[in-house]
Amino acid sequence: MRRQSGIRLAKRLDEVGFSDIVQIRNKVMALRAEGLHVHALHGGEPFFETPPDIKYAAIKALVENQTHYAPSSGVLPLRKALADKLAAKNGIHVTTDEVIATVGGSQGLYAAFQGVLDPGDDALVFSPYWTPISDLVTGAQARPLLVPTSTARRNGIRNTLEQFSTPQTRAIYYNTPQNPSGLVFTRAEAQEVAAFAIERDLVVIADEAYEDLLYDGAHVSIASLPGMAERTITAFTFSKTYAMTGWRAGYAVAKEPFMTALRKIVLYSTNGVATPVQYAMIQALTTPEAEIARLREEYRQRRDLLVAGLNEVGLECPSPAGAFYAFPNAEKVHKNSRTAAQILLDKAHIATIPGSVFGAQGEGHLRFGYAITLKEIEDCVEALRRFFA
């Protein structure tokens, strides 16, 4: 009998893939290297640069030698500022020991899934969903159960969750505003999710990356609802609101016993967030709400321009309520979303993300990101007109 080689990956990584979005980004870079102009609507980065005061805060920290080890959960002034923000803006009241700095929102989500799910567990995931979520669940040796968001909103959130739940269900992934669709759950819908979680004794892993990009109504943090703080882990990021994608700055909030899990995973992976970055985060939190509102209105202009253009050429697209993505039906290009994305890239040089990478419920759609300049959106709309002419 041939002996199996010991040189192999851990089996838990067998079903974990790489992000399709990263692969598409690489293709766009290759086309640009060939000298082609590509209308880049595939990305998820703000259209503006990190504000100067945030950059200067990091420089000041460097000059003042804030370059040594910091507490792995984050320096106390940052955790205090985060606790104050959570109380004032999200209605989540926590101590400084119940908030932790993370390397982007993604580390907070990774730590949450690793800290909650055991091998054989199931996690309910509203779909379409941000592409890494399925792999984060699978990487915990658990199973993602995809809950069609449109069905849930049509037939009732609680009834649909009950239909897709199993005896092994341990957690619910709850994202609002949503990537890729821009859908925003209402307070009433959040209350339905909360009631189901309490009834079934489930943990909610909330992703609030786009909390400041909501165009109508108010953002509702599910952890602020009665009975939910003790069963919710919420992940936040500085990436979208403050244009800090490359800084890898985020945080998570949770009660015990979940905070102990988050602390362990952060400690034994990155040992915390880079110290100068933490001081930049403190400065970012002082950004006036009026400035955030001004930027939100700029996103609204971009949304309205793109959505009007998509509908004009027959790519049916409802106006997204939040985030900075449009998610039109693209079957007019091709019923297979991967093929549709490739056709637009090859023929019109428009880079989008196929809906199928966001789960089966995204098939037939394409994600267009509008966190770009107005001129770039205008050029894209014109390219669409020429393509469909």
C-alpha cells in the first residue's frame, strides 16, 4: 500500500477558494497593462482619498514613536472612542472591554465565524452575499445555508429563516446595507431576525461595513434591539466611510463569552492592528457627521446616474437603498452572469462582477460599483449605449 505523503494542506482548506473579485481585478490590471481603457465598475473602494487629517494623525504617531507593541485588543483611547461612537450612533452600549480593534472588518468576521462555529454546524446566510462569507463559514468546517433575501422579504423573514434552518444551525450572518445588492433591511425586518435568533438560541454575526451609506431611512444595528446585545457579534470597518481600505482598520463588538474568542483569534493571528493605524482610527472618528452626509449625497448622485443609465439600455435595475453597488438583471447580455460579465469586458471594456459569485441567488445579475467619479460613470453609460445600439 502506498503511503500518503505528509506534504499536503490541512483538509479544512479543501473547500475554501479564492475570491473571484480578486481574479477579475487582476484581469482588469492585465488589460490596462496592454494599453486598453477599461471602465472599472468592478471595485469596492471609495472614490475619494483618505482625508489629510487622518493621514497626519498616523504621521504624528510615527514621529512620536508610537511604533511599539500595543495591547492586542487596541489602545485604550481607541477603544474608548469606539465605545462612545457605538453608543451615540448605533445604540449599542458597551464597555471598552467589549470592543476590539481588528485588521479590517474582514478579520472581525473571520474571528466571529471561527469563534462561534464548530465542525458540522450550519450558518444561515442571506443571499446574494459578499463573496468571502461562504468560504469563511466553510473554513470553520461548517456549512452555509443560503437564504434567498428576495424570498424572505416576500414571504416573511422569520418564516423563511424557519424554512431553511436545520437542527445544526448555530448562527445567522446578517448584512445591512448589503453587498452586492444595496438592499437595506428595515427595523421591522431586523426585529424578525432578532425574534428568530432569540427563539432558536442562535448567534447573529452582523456585518455593518456600509452603515453610513444609506440613502433613505435610518441604519438599524441589530445588536441594539432588546435581547440581542448578548447574542450578536458585530463587525465594522473604517474602509468605506473614511476611504481607508488599505489601512486595514476595523473593529468588532461583542459580549462575553464571544469577546474572549475574538481576543484569542486576533492575538494569535496578527497580535492586533498596527499602532500608528490605531491613532489614525481615533482621528477618523472625529469626522463631523455633516462631512459624512456630504459624501453620502455624492454617492447618491452617482447611484442615480448609473441606475438611470442601466435602465435606459434595458438592464432592469431597482434603485439600491444603500452601499455603493447596483445589481441589475443582465440577462439581456447573457443568461449566464459569468458569460455576461466576460462579454461586457471583451466588447465594451466594462468591468463588472458576475452575480453568481455572490451565491446562486445572484445568477442573472451583474454588480456595478459606483464608487468612482461621475465622469467615469458617464463614460460607462455611454459605452453601454454603444454596446446596445
